[in-house]
Amino acid sequence: MVDVLVRHNTKLLEQAIDLQIKRSAIPTLQAEAAAHDKIARANAFRRMASGAAIAMAAVGIGVGVWLVFDRDPTVIQPEPPVAQTDSPNPKENEPKETKKSDDRLSGGDTIAEKDKTDKPKSPPIEQPTLPPADPANPDTFDFVKFAYRQVTYAGSTWQLESGHHFDSEKDPTWNTAWCYTRRQANTGVDVQVSLANRPSPTSKPQAPVSSIETLSSVGLDDNSARELASRCPWLDEVSFAPSDFEMDNKRKEAAVAAEELSVQQDGWDAIGNDLPGMPAWNVTLEQCQTQCEADRRCLALTYDKKHAACFMKSNGSILVRSPDAVMAAKGAIKANLQYSSLVFGKDTVVVGGAYANVRSGYADCVLACAADQRCLGFNFDGPNKMCAMLDTVTSSSPFRGVTSGVKETRS
């Protein structure tokens, strides 16, 4: 039992010693805490001092800027005193009090003080004077106004457009103008055809403008283009006759050549396209040619030598062999002429494979076969007005009332 108590009392003793050690450490911990508190206060004070210094510096800079930029120029600033060693009166070196001089008149003008020299001033820069702007009605420069008109010519409807160029919207009139139309060419492409130009409101108009090839692609020539140009709408409502338009020299020469019968072939017939009232009977070849050259509608002719008959034509494209015929064509359609290889037989039928049977006239039947590469021959039944086109030809035989044709190039 004693051993147990001793051991128990020893433990209590150890606890008492440990408690005593901890109590003795309290002053040391308190001292450390006080030291840390002082350090924290010192850091806070240093930060406050730095902030105050920065704020005072900012205030000083602001005051300096205000003194520089907000100083009254009419106040004469005192000059710094100059040290003098021989001055008998020490008060002469002291700065004198300056007063703001009142140099303004009652009306707001200024005058110079007596015996005061002003500093030279640089002359003001003169700014260019601009015309007063009208914000409610601003001017527009370099623009175009258009006029439109729809007319009927040569059995077709044409939309004519005229453009007028202005340098300024406030100009009283335009400076240049032009007229044109759009049309689908024979190639299926829409083209713009320039008809007339007006270099100025007082200048003589010029027409036609587009090339002969462009005009021809839409069914026009120089004469018909001038006819159409005479109907162009203009803003000044001026009208012109076809003869009022000018052409350049090259165009004039081409126009003369286009009106002349520059092509003549003996033994060939310009098939189809006869003008109304044809033929003219009992005329010579020379008389037939003279009549054609005098008629603007006539672009080609066929003269039947056997019957002294003149056939004036509005066009000429397919030429076929005919021993009793003489054909002639104007230069305007020279490039369009095509020589066909069809050989004709009267009261003869061609045997072969027919791929088309249509009701038509003889000339239309010939033209249709000549223009179709598939067609190697045709039969025209005169009494019934029927045209049969064949893509194969095997033989021929006599048949009264039928006129036939066969291409020499058939395979």
C-alpha cells in the first residue's frame, strides 16, 4: 500500500512542478505580445505617414498647376530683387507692392498704359472662308438623272432610256447626255445598244453610237437606229429628226457602203423575204437595182431573167442555185449571206426518211431545210402546201405537183 501511495504522490508532485513552470512563463509571453503590438503600431504609423506625404505632394502639385495656368495675365508679376552692395537705402531692395492696372474702357475696349511696352504678338492665322452650309438642303455632286419612254417601232416595243450627267444638283442644267436601249440579240444574249450622244445641251447630237455589228444583232442598221434615236426622251424636251444626227467620217463611209449593192451573183437566188407588192414586172436588171438602192427597206434582190421580174427583199441569208436568176445584196447584210448546196427538181419526189411534215409556203420550206443540218432533202407539195423534210435520201422519182431539193453534201 505504501508503494502505491508514493507513486501516486509523485505524480501529483510532477503536475505541481509543471504548473509552476507554466506560471513562470507567463511574464515572458506577455512581453513578447507587447513587443509584437508595438511593431504592428509602428508599421501602421509608417503607412499613415507615407499616405499623408503623398497626399500633401499631390496638393502641392495641384496648387502649382493652378498657379501656372490660372494666373491673371493682366497682373504684373514682381521681379525678383537684385542684391546691391552700394545701395544707401536698404528699402530700395525690398519688393514694391504691385497693383492690378485697370486698362479697360467702359465699352470693353482696352488701352495701353503710358510708357508701357507690350510684347510683340504673332499675327493670327487666317482660316479659309467656307460657304455657308444648308443642313436642310445639302448639295449633291456628280450624279445622273434618267428619262424613260416606251415606243413601238418596226412592229416591236422598245424601251428607251436617256441619262443626263450633272456636276452638281444645284446646276441649272446637265452637261452631257446619252440615249440607249436594251435588246435580246439573235444569239439570245441581252445587249445594250447605244443610240445617241449629246456632248452638251447646245451641241448637235450624234447617232448611231453602237457598232454596225451590234445594231445588226438586234435587227437594226444605221438608218433604223437614227429613226429610233429620234424618239429618245430628253430632260429639256428637245426633239430631233433622223437627219439631225451627226456621224463620224468612218461611220459615214460605212453607211454609204451599207446602202450600196456591193454583192452580185449570177445563177443564185436570195430565197424568201420578199417586200410587199413584189415582184415588179417588165423591168431590167439595172432598173431593179436602182429601185432597191433608193428604198431603205430593200437589202437584197433577185432578178428573174426569164420573166423580167424584180423581187426586192427585206433581208437575204440563204442563197440557192437558180440558172435563170441574178441576186444582189447591200453591204449591210454581206456578212450574213450563206450559199446553200441544195439542188432542186421540179415535178420530182425524193424518197427517204421524213422526220418533219409541216404546212408552209415554198420559200419557207426551202429556208427551213437549208438552215437545218439534219435536213438532207425536202419535198414540197404545192397543191396542199405541205413541206416534208428528210434526214435520209435513197432515191428520187417523177411526181407531178411536187418540187424537191437535195443537198449535195448528203452522206
